[in-house]
Amino acid sequence: MLFSLIIPVYNRPDEINELLESLTAQDFGQPFEVVVVEDGSTISCEHLVETFKDKLTIAYFFKTNSGPGDSRNFGMKQANGDYFLIFDSDCIIPKNYLTAVSKALEKEFVDCFGGPDQALNSFSDIQKAINFAMTSFFTTGGIRGGSEKLNRFQPRSFNK
């Protein structure tokens, strides 16, 4: 199996539903797996993941809350793919994404890759502005979210 999609989630069942729905529409012609890691949520998404069992090769894991980085690592330990693609639970993946990644990897092998967020065309102007403010090179540096204490700090990470 080429791709394992790792999705840490914390209290966002509605968002992960949209993400999983976008994954069912992939035009990729090979099997891929989805590993959902619930990071100690009080609002579970397990019931939503269950509704995708007949549409996706999907696994659900619940663990004690320890943050997104640790949850991503936990998911990678459960995964079987050659490449681990990590998506935040609020992503919506274009239907040609896995095909495009596969073609790019065939053309030039890399050990890891990444890319910027992108707002959907259907987003309102305010949603696009918020997306820019949260993902722009100019605004994403440093510690965000009031996690200045070193023992609780997790470095910024990206969706792709």
C-alpha cells in the first residue's frame, strides 16, 4: 500500500465528516488507508468513522489527549503505507490529490514533502482572508495559542 492518511482529531466530528467525504471521492486507482486518531476528545467522531467503513479502508483509535504531534506519531505507528500523509481534521482534499502526489513521486522520489494550505473557491471572502491570515508565510511564525510554557509547547506543523 502506497499511502496511509493519518488524521488526528480533537472534538471536531463535523469537520472530519467533510474530510472523510472528500476522501471517498478520490480518483486514485490504488488502495489507500485512513487512520483516524481521536486525541482524548470529549465529543467523539467514532460513530462518523463507522459510517465510512464500507467506503474507505479506515481504522479508528482513541487515545489519551497528548496533542497533535504525539497523535500523528501514534497514527504512523498503526499505519501500513509507504508514505504517511498527515491531514488536519478540518481539511477537504481535492479529488485528484492522491493521483497528483503519486505522479509527482514517480517522477522524482523524495523522502518527505509538504505544501501550503489552500482555500476552496467556494469560501467566502472572509473565509479566504482568515485562511490567508492563518497560513501565510508572514503570519505563521512563532508560538501560537498561548502555549508558551516549554513543557506544553508543540512546534507548528503543516497539513501536507
